[in-house]
Amino acid sequence: MHVIVHSSLSSLGRVTGGAAAVADSLVHAVGEQGTVVVPAFTPQVADPDPSAAGVADEQVRARRAAVPVFTADLPSPVGAIAEAVRCRPGAVRSRHPQASVAAVGARAAEVVADQPWRFAIGPGSPFARLLDLDAHILLIGVGHDRNSFLHHAESLTARPRLKLRRFPMLLDGERVWWETLDVGDDGGVHFPVVGAEYERAAGITATTLGAARVVLLPARSFVAYATTRLSELLDADRAKG
């Protein structure tokens, strides 16, 4: 199996060996032919003053200068289990400064290759390649507000919500600020609703591991359902004005 894991270590309760033990268990579970993928997002690689237009004052320039340029070894704050997977020997990481994923296993290099700058979780992204691989989504102690595949589903709708990503990059050795469009944040508005509806419609049965609610979802049918349902909900939002 190829699986993308969204997780909370604390939700499990006490784990002997901590996050590394959970990462070991996941890699063991998928076997030599499987792949474990985790979000390795880096929200710290962002403009700290996005509303400051024009020539910035000295304080804004100092804050922007302190923002790190993304590198493959830059830590991600999205969770201890995800970090443990990212730090495993042989793990590889996609290139996006804010929305990278890390992967280990048989198809890891294929999953992380050539992530687009624009719509980083949309078509042509690691999420699209996971769909091609008929992957699964594993939620360990987290809800669908943490399920990144819902952002992918929204990117496939006709009129997704949008946001501007802005991050520093090195271009020919020069530090520059790069701007690009992406799907906007849900803020817990629609994603939990769509996720819960899908689980009921698909007959998904949750289990409990430690103190965590755990669900395993087939990505293809989930994205097909979520794309249609999000389109309906977003159209309804626009109709309300």
C-alpha cells in the first residue's frame, strides 16, 4: 500500500519509542513495495508582513530577512510523526518552499518529483501522483481539517477559493521573493463536513489506536466525492453572496 499519513502523536497516549516507533511501524506495515508519505509543510517560510506594500521600512525588511530559504533539511512543524518519517534514512522530500511532502519507500522518489510552484497540492503535485498509485489516506488522531487531500480536491473544482503564497527563494544566487496562487485555507468551514459525509456514505469504519481515532480512506473515491461536494458547497456560498 501507498499511504499519506496525517497524525497527532499526543492523541495516541504514551508510545514507547515515541514518534520514531510510530514511523517504524508505518514503514513496516506497508512493506517493501509500499510507500509512506507525510506532509512536511513549512509555514515559517512565508512573508511575515504580507500587507506591507511598496518599499518596506527597516523593521519589515529585518523581519523578512530573518525568514529562512527552504532547504530539504528544514524542519517542519506539522507533527512529530511526520518529522520522524522525514528524518528517516532514505527519505526524500518534494521541493515546494511551503507545501512539501516527505516520503520513504518503493515509490518515494516518484511521488516527490517536480512539485509545481503554483497550486502546490493540485494537478501535477505529489497528491496527483498518489492518486495515480491508488493510494490511501490515513488519519491518526486528527480530523479532516488536517486532511490535505481536501485541498487537492478543491483544486479540481471549477472555482476554488484562492490565496497568494509568498516566500523567499534563491534565484541564480540572489534571494528574491516569489509570489504564486494556490487554493485557499478552509478554516474548518467545509472540510470537516465533507470528510464526515464521505465516511458515512462510503461505510468507513473507524478504529481506535491508543486514545486516537484512526481511519483509512481510499484516496480515489474520496477525492471524487469531495470534489463534487465541495463544488456544491462553494457554489452555495457564492449564491448567498
